[in-house]
Amino acid sequence: MDEAHLSDDELLDAEGPAIEIRGLTNAFGDHVVHQDLDLTVRRGEILGVVGGSGAGKSVLLNTVIGLRQPQAGSVKVFGQDLQTASRRRWSAIERRWGVLFQSGALFSNLTVRENIAAPMFEHTKLSRKEIYELAELKVALVGLRPGAASLKPAELSGGMRKRAGLARALALDPELLFLDEPTAGLDPIGAAAFDELIKDLSQTLDLTVFLITHDLDTLYEITDQVAVLADKHVVATAPVQKLERSDHPWIREYFLGPRGRAAAAAQSKAEAEA
């Protein structure tokens, strides 16, 4: 059927994987970052992506959200190949994902309310009154106090900026949420609270989450699967507990080193006390 006669919902695959990457190659000149990389993200799961410095975690994220064109391979989101999708299909996809970059990427000259409202002004036909009412709801959803809506990013603490950025990522009620180092720069208490927020939101809103992180506590606390980037591709995708038994040198060093053992012990203690 001609896509002009399809609704936005009908343009996208409603049942397949949220993300499907096959044979992906990314390179900068002669430097190959990814080669023949495969990765599948199932709907409803929280997938953590880890890897050493230079493994290409951010490059992978930028490729998946269309900020970078790969040298080879395909990236499908909701069943649509991003390199061949029409403008209308692209727009339908973008309305179904939200992105929280590491810095928050808030517009410094706008209030929190205006930052959250921006995607709704771009992608919906709601009135200004309706948009700002929804923005206030998003402020509450991420645990910010009501007065925070009228503040500008410079007036917020690091943790509040993260939550404001998350509120904007959720502005269009996405099905898929991308998070780039969401707990970076937060103290342990703030990081734990943010992890709990992501976990609660993913369950309440039935989100699929693609999460880049170095935070072992986050991996143990909220992920369903962890994809490990090494040797230019994904060397393993499994729950943390299974990765602990891996023979791959980098995986063993990462998960069974001092910090990995501490995170595992903390998770075991929390489960025992639950």
C-alpha cells in the first residue's frame, strides 16, 4: 500500500526488535572503530552498552540515532532502515524515541519548561497552553519540584539538569529511550536515585532503553542485558551475571576487577535484604 495512505503507526513495525544492527562498519579515515558489528535490542528491555576507551560507544549511539552515516551495514529502528527511510518514516521514528545526552544538551537561554516544550512545538499540533501543561507533567514525572520548570539550566544542580534533560527526552511519550552516561558527574546517592528513576519509568511507561554507561552499579541495578564492545564489534550480549563467567580478557577485567566485585557484592546484599 502507498505510504501516503498509512497512518504513522502503520509505517513502523509494531512487533519486531526495537533496534536491529547488522554488519555495521564505522571508520575515521584508516581507523576502523566498528567492523561487521551486529546487535539486537528487544522491545521492553534495558540494554547497557559498555566498552573500553576508544571502543566506539558514542559512535554507535550517534549511528543509531542518525547523526552519523556508517561506511557499511544497516541500522533498523522499529523495522525501518534508517539509510533508506523516507522523510515521513524518519519523522515517525523520531517521534517514538527520546535522547538524553551526557551533558543534558539543554538550551541555555530557555527555561526547563520551554526546553521540554520544544519537541512538542516541533512535532505536535497542540496549543501552547496544552504543551505547557504537559511540560509541567513531565517535570513532575522525573521528580523535579514544580518551581524548577521556570528555572534556566545554569540555575540547576547537576542532578536536576539530568532530570530536566530526561523530561525533555520523554516529552513526546517515546517508546525508545537513549541514555548517554546518565549518571556521569553525579555523586553516589544522586546516581542511585537516577538509576531507580530510570528503572521505574521503564516499567511504568513500557520503555525500551539503550544505555551507554561506565557505571557498574547501574549495570547491576537496572539492566536486563549488557552488550560489550571490544575488538571492533559486540563480543557478548548477556545479563551481567552471565558476563561474570566470560573468558574474554576485557570482560573478566571489567566485571571481576575490584570495582566489579564491589558492585556485585552490593547487588547481592540488596537482593538478600529485599
